[in-house]
Amino acid sequence: MQKPRFVSSNRLPSRWVSHAARQALCFALLLALPGGAQNGPGSPSHGQFAQPIGQRTVDSASGIVEPDSLEEEKRLRALNVERQKSMVSDTNKLLKLAAELNAEVSSANPDSLTPAQLRKVAAIEKLAHSVKEKMSAAVRGTPVYRQPLPPPFR
Amino acid sequence: MRMRELQAKQQDYAAANAERKKQIADDSARLLKLATDLKAEVDKTTKDTLSLSVIRKADEIERLAHNVKEKMKLTVGGS
């Protein structure tokens, strides 16, 4: 294996090259974060995103809504409707299972705990988790009243 | 002597199981109440609502169901 050879005359150009690369990287970062400097300490914080998902991006100068954001808004509204339906369905199933379980457990023969009941409880646990996640991950298609959420567990 | 010890142990197991079954019955009744409350809360929401109450209730149901499941495992396995 050959060792790399460093020639002293190459040092200066390589420094120039690395300086140019750093400048290019900074420029690329600036392009990748448009409007990053506009988010001052007083601006509202919505978690990871500077703007809530699905809310209209309006050009402040012209007041025109971008067509892409309209389509995105429609898509997010549809997702929200679907999420709501799914949440209602999960809650109905959960209530049905809880009623069945309660009837079975508090029946005349409480000594018989069956694996089927165990499966029902497991299903209730999963459904409750699903409802919680669906409500937590509400996609905002339209402006909504936001209640402060507790900080995420780490 | 050993017979008596065995009988005493069996009685202890039976008492523990009976207590656990009573707890399971109580927890099941509570689960039903929470599920009814959750349904009422979810019915109030729209697609644009972010309800903390629903999140809290669902979380409570999840935890309670987990507890009941663990108790049931012990009881079903032990009996």
C-alpha cells in the first residue's frame, strides 16, 4: 500500500479549494432554509414546523395563495376526515369490546377467565392507543384552536 | 406436615386469585365507563379538533387495559 505524498506546493491551492467548498456549503444551506431568519423569538412555535401543516402559504407582498398549497390543503382535509372516521370507528369498537368484557367478567360465574377475554383486553388496549395516536397526530387542514400539549416523553 | 403446608399454599393462591378476579371485575366496569365517556368525547369532536380530553381518556383506558391484561395473565396462568 502506498502512502499519500504531500507536496508543499499543493497546500495553498487545496486551502483555496476547501475555502470555496465551505462557501458553497453555506450558500446551499441558506438556499435550503428560506425565511429561516424571519422566525424571530416572538414568532409562534408549532413544534418542528415554522408553519402548521396544511395552512395556506400566502405571499405577503401580493396576498396570492400558491396553487400547490391549495392542493396540499385539500389533501390534508381529506386525510383529516379519514382520520376522524377511523377514530370514531375505533372508539365504537372499543366501547363494544368493553361492554362485552364487562358482561362476561361480571357474569354469574366469575371464576372463569378465558383466553378470549384476554384477547379482548389486548384489543381494547390497542384501540385506545390507536385513538390516542390519531388524536395526537391531528393534521391541521384549517386553522384550529390549539391547546398546549405536554412535552413528549424521551 | 408437608400436606398442611401444601394446603396452606393452595389456600393462599386461591385467595390471591379471588382477590385478583375481583379487581379485574372492578377494572372492567371502570373500563366500560371510560369507554362510554371516550365515545361521548369523540362524538363531540370534528375533523379539525385536537381534544386533550380524548387523549387523556384514551391514555387512561390503555393503561387500565394493560393492567387488566397483566392480572388476567397471572390469573389464567395460575388457575
